[in-house]
Amino acid sequence: MKRNTIVTALLIIFLIFPHAIVHAQTDQPIVHAVLFYSPTCGHCEFVIEQTILPMMEEYGTQLQVIGIDVTTQEGRALFLSALQTFNLEQAGVPFLVVDDMYLIGSGDIPEQFPSLVESYLAQGGVDFPNIAGLAEVPNRSTGEGSSTTQTQPQNVDEAPQAALVPETESPASSPLMETPNTQFVESHNTHWTDRFAQDPAGNVLSVIVLIGMLISLIWVILFFSNKQTASSKSRSAWIIPLLSMIGFGVAGYLAYVETTHTSAVCGPVGDCNTVQQSEYARLFGILPIGILGLFGYVAIFISWLITRYGNKRIASFASLAIFLLPLSGMLFSVYLTFLEPFVIGATCAWCLTSAILMTILTLLTVGSAKAAFYKNEFHRTHNRSKAVE
């Protein structure tokens, strides 16, 4: 009897006051945020898949996020506008803005964003941040042959319900599109000139270093191919361990940044965080480049010790190793330095420092390596001649 009475009362409430229920649903507090990201950024992918999307599923329409791709011209302009809002000269992505606060990186965002959302929901929600240009983001429709389509809100107070989805894919095929409240503006086909313009001063410096390395590489090839004898001793040999230790420090710092997902301390030129958060910061997507550099500089230092204190035969092979190791590092640095201005669109001063160190080490060791190589070659030829006789 009591159960029937409760059910009857609930039915009366639903029949008499349906508008009150609808009004309560529409009056739910909403937290609005903006996420600046890059499609080549592994940290961004981590934040989106491990934090943003799960939170969207948890909070539903109460959490709405606009994603802005900073590799596009419009996205870059909005990103610079956001940095100016917070009086920042530069910053890396992912860069999340909610209200008058910002969070950077795959460390701070997962740690702090959930509690911020809870706090703002308890306060009644929060509108989109006051970033100049965000409300005026124009609608962009694609024509024939374009790879994307997009619907943007004309007013940031309107919740973005449409997302950018490749025309050749269904929404379910993209992990960024699993919730209708998130809008990720993507453009993977930006021209290299647009990427170069994202960090002009740093990228010009990268090109200068790249040209210097290529010239050094050509000189090394010509020097080594010339069979004129070279001295196995160098007055600058003492610089090798010093440069190795400096390189170890640089690589160690990069390894720390890459493994802890912290923001790098950059100088006045370049955008280290964008480089370190790109997919090219890890070899085969697994091994951080900084750790690879650590092993390389340690191997160079050990080879130098062997050339100084090992027996003649082992020291001869170490003289070749101490040249081949930085040469390999130099060749790899040529590849990475090319990627920075023309593919990533940003330059890492730490990476350029390591590239320059590898180049100098290659130039310092090529003489002793050449002497050791032709000496061993002479002995092998002499022994073969004696065996024939």
C-alpha cells in the first residue's frame, strides 16, 4: 500500500511539474575550457585520451571544451592571444585555459584539471575564458577535395556541439570525437612556410646550424677520403672529455624533460617545449632522444679513456669508435635539425647545443681516426703481402 502511494505521488509530480524538471536539467552548471594542442604532440594525445575525453564522459554536457590546433594559422593566432592574456612570451602545448587560469603539459593538466572542474561546478559553472579572438572564430566550410569539415560556434557562450571530422572517416573512427561537447580543430596539411613562421628566429638559427653541419660533414668526407697521412695525436684531445661532459648534461636535462613531462626552460630563442612534446622526441615512439644522447656521450667518454690508457691495439680501435660515435650523433642531429623548422615548426636550443657539440667532436676526432684506420689498413695489406710471398 505504501509503495503504491509513493508511485502515485511521483506520477503526479511528473505530470503536474514537467517544466520544473526540464528547467532543472537546463540549469545545470557548465564548465567551459579551451585546449591548445598540436596533432604531432604526444603529450597532447596523452592528455586528450587519458584526461579530457574520460572527463567528458563523466560530466557529460556539464564540461565543454574547444580544442585549437596551434599548427594552423588561425590556431596559432589564438594561441598567441592566449599567451598575451597571461603575459607569457612563449609556452608549449598542451595548454589548457579555464576561466582566468592556465595549465601546461601532461603533468599539470591531469593533476589539476579534475579538481578545478569540481570547484567550478560547485560555484555554478564558468564561461569560456576571455581570450581575444575566440568569440570571432569564423565558420569554415570545406570545398571539394578538402579533407576536413567544421562547424564553429559564432558565440563562445554557445556550446560547441559539432566537431571537426575528416570527410573520409566516421566520427567514431577518431578518438577525439567520442563526445559531442569537444571540438578539435585539426589541420595536418599545413604548408612548411606556415610551420616555419611559428618560430621564425629559432627556425632561422636551426637552418644556420644545419648548413654548418652539412658543410662540416662534406669536409670530413673529403678529409677522410684523402689518403694523405694524418697525425694520431691532437693538441685538442683534452677538449673531448670536456665536451662529452657538457653534452651529457644537455642530454640529461632533455631526458628529464621527456620522461617527467615537465616544461623545459628555454632561452630567448626557440620553443623547446613544442619540440620536446612532438612525436619526434622519441626514437620509434619509444626511446626518448635525450636518453639516447646520454648513452652516446658516455660511450664517447669511455672511448676517450681507452685511447689514453688502453693498450695500443685496443686504443687503435677506440680511436675509430671515438670518431664514429659523434659522427653518428652528427648525422642524426642533421635529421632532427631539419625536422625542427620544416616539420615541427619550432626549434629547441638544447637540441641545437647537442648538435653543435656532436659536430665539434666529429671534427676533433677525425684526424686520429683516419690515422688509426690507414695504419690498420697498412698492417693488413703488409701481412697479406708477406703471406703471398
